[in-house]
Amino acid sequence: MRDFLFQAKSVLSAIQAADHILVVTHQKPDGDAVGSAAAMVGYLEKLGKESLVFCQHPPQDMFHFLPHMNKFTTDASVVHSPRYDLMIVLDSSDLAYAGIEELLHSRKEPLPPLVNIDHHASNVYFGEFHLIDPAAPSTTTVLYRLIAAEHRHLIDAPLATSLLTGLLTDTGHFSNPATNEVALAVGAELLMHGARFRQITAATWQNREIGTLHLWGKALARLQYSPRYRLASTILTLEDFRTARVEGDPTEGIANFLANLKEADVILVLKEQEGGTVKGSLRTVHPDIDVSRLALALGGGGHKKAAGFKIQGKLIRTPQGWKIIIG
């Protein structure tokens, strides 16, 4: 707690010293990425700071209810702009995942100070200022504690809604292993601040399309089980996503859902991506298993109970079943 408060004061001092702040969150942003960025913009606005959010990909339409969506841009030129005297990167374990590593290398202007706020155990501690809590269920939880440290009175309903969006989506609406006492306590406090729980749930949970259910059906139909490793796995191909014609990636919850399998200790979901890559999602609820170690060995990272990776390759069907061809 003492270390967190010390780091929080350093981050707050950096924010107070800046006038124009560029907020960055990771590519293909999920609820925690969008919620934390929207919350940060709202907080900075209350402090009288000008801000903008850069993200390689626009937020999905499901997040339309959040405030400050007009502050998001995919224009990479803002990363090179000398206008910003502080950069805050949210929910990203490294600058490559944040989508700005190459952009920063090609920047001609001196780099502004960089703040790194995250909850991933695989964070590489880039930047001058760090506020990282691997035990936190979401980045919005870390951000809530940062704001509440000195400016709890500034947390109104829109800000609380942004923060709760990240918490709910990263915990599978309080159903996956990230759900701990901190998640429930912070969730309760955000509700007391006016967070719109039903609005978040309706937009992010009760929004399944027919195409989404078709994808889930294919994933369940291809489910395989290895008794030797107590591993359950499934795959989704690029063609599956093209045929479904759904926005974004509506299959993020599959790995969490399969984590409830009685026979399996580890869940692996492989999804083929554009550009010749395969994304892997790992989950476990077993108390003695740390899937982040496997993800890290494959070039990824994450948490002990939920981690992921991305590798060059493609999925092919053989007479023996589906296989991944690496390279």
C-alpha cells in the first residue's frame, strides 16, 4: 500500500505539471482499455487539462454509451506531435502492445515524460512513472485508486461508469478468476458513485448476435481434451470470423466460459488473425497453475489465471484434426 501511494503521488505530480496530455491504450481495445481511457480523459478534464486518446483501432460500437468517445483517434501523427507534454499509456504491458513502439522510435521531437498505468504481471516497466498492480482485477481499478487518493470528490456517475466498465469486462462480470475482494469492493464503491451497472451490462454482456452464437457453436464443436495434460482446447479460423460477419472479436468470453469445465485444468483457445498470426488465450482456475509462464515463453504475457500470446502461423485441417503451422 505504501509503495502504491508513493507511486500514485509521483504520477499525480506528473499530471499536475502537464497541460496537454496524450492518453494511449492498446490495439483492438477491450472494455478495460476503453473504460480506462475514457475515465482518464474525464478525470483530466476535471483537472483543467487538455487530452486526446490515441489507439490503433477504434473502440467497438458497444462502448457508445461511454463519455468522451469523441476524444479517441486512430491518427498516428498525434504521437509525433510536440504539443503534448505528457503521455499516459494505459492497460499495456509494453509499448509494442500499446501500438506506439515504432512511432516513438521514428519521432523527431524529444519524447515527453511517459506514465505507465497497468495491471498486467508481464509489464516491462517502461516509462518514467509507473503505477502497476498485478493483483488488481483491471486497469480501471488501479486508476480508481489513483483518482481516489486525492480527488475522490471528482468521481461522478459518468467517470464511475467508465471505471466500472473496465472492471466488469475484465472480470467477466464478476465471474472469472480475476474476481477477488478488491473487485467486489471497488465495484460497490463505484456503484455508490453512480456507476450505471445496467447500462454497462446491456451494452457489453446482453448484446449477442446470431453470428456471435454461430462462432461460439463452432468453437464448442471443435473442443478437444488431452487427459494427459488436463488441457481443453479449441480453435477458430479466419474464415469463421469472415463468415460470421460480426464486429470486433465477440469470442473473448469463450476461454472464460470453458474454464468452468470439470475435467480441464487449463483452457487454450486459438484464433487465427489477419496478417498470418494466431492469437492464443489461456485460462485456469487451478490454484497451483500459472498460465502466464506459458504465455511468456511464447512471447506473450498476462496474469496467473488469464494470459495470452500471439505467434506467426496459421491453422490447417488435417485428417488427424486441426493443427497450427508456425512461421
